Amino acid sequence: MNLNSKFKDSTGHDRDVRLNVPIMLRFCRDNKLKLEMVAPCSMDSSQLIDLAYAGTRGTAREQAFNETPEEFYECLDGYALTEALEAAAGALVNFIHHIGSPQRKALLEMEHALRQAGHGEEEILRQALEKVAALGQPETSSSSAEPSA
């Protein structure tokens, strides 16, 4: 799974949100989040926009212009804001899918499928919480049981 992490800002510049461990650790520390709990459905729009800013700092354009967060936000008028949110969510899913556990990957795939099907945030969060609760339950399959004598 590799979701789109690119968008075009309102000035016509192409952007690519790329996340790595240092960016995510800094972002989580700044937002008082736990890395293992970060997912697009658990973040609000302002956090996703901040993540988009942080994730675009590695490109030559952003380094050359030394763009401040406020200058970045000004380039998100209109449809560019929606595209930036989607790119940040896509980059976060890509990051977690690359480094995450099988359970986190399954949760992200479920969230992505629900978004693609047009489900709203409340339904996505409800189903995500149900899945997390189910993942926390011990397995009851016969293969994990001790053999009987």
C-alpha cells in the first residue's frame, strides 16, 4: 500500500509530504502524542496541516526559501487545503505501514477502505475503536491452547 502524499499548493508549486522517524518524533513531542497512537483518524485538521508542513521540509524548494509555517499555510487557499490534508494523511499511512506492526497495518487498511467508501469521521473512529478493542483481546483459537493429556 502506498498512498498519494503529493499536492499542489494554491501558488501552483508541487509539494510532497515525506515522513521519517525524526520528523514523527518531533511532531509527536510538539503535539504531546504517542507515536504508537498516531493515525489519521485520531488527528484533527490542524495537526494534519502541521504534519504536512513538517513533512515537506526535506525538499529543495522549502529549504531554499526557508519557508515559515505561516507562509506555508498561506499557500493552502481553497482546494489546496483539502489536497494538503489528504497528502498528510497519505504520508502518515505510508509511514506507519512501512514501520508499523501487522495490527497497525490492518487498522490503517481498514481506515483507508472506510474513507474510500465515503464513511464519515465518526463512523471511521467508531470502527477503529472496535478493531483496537478486538485486537487487544487474547486469541481463543485451539492452536494456542495447551494440549490435553
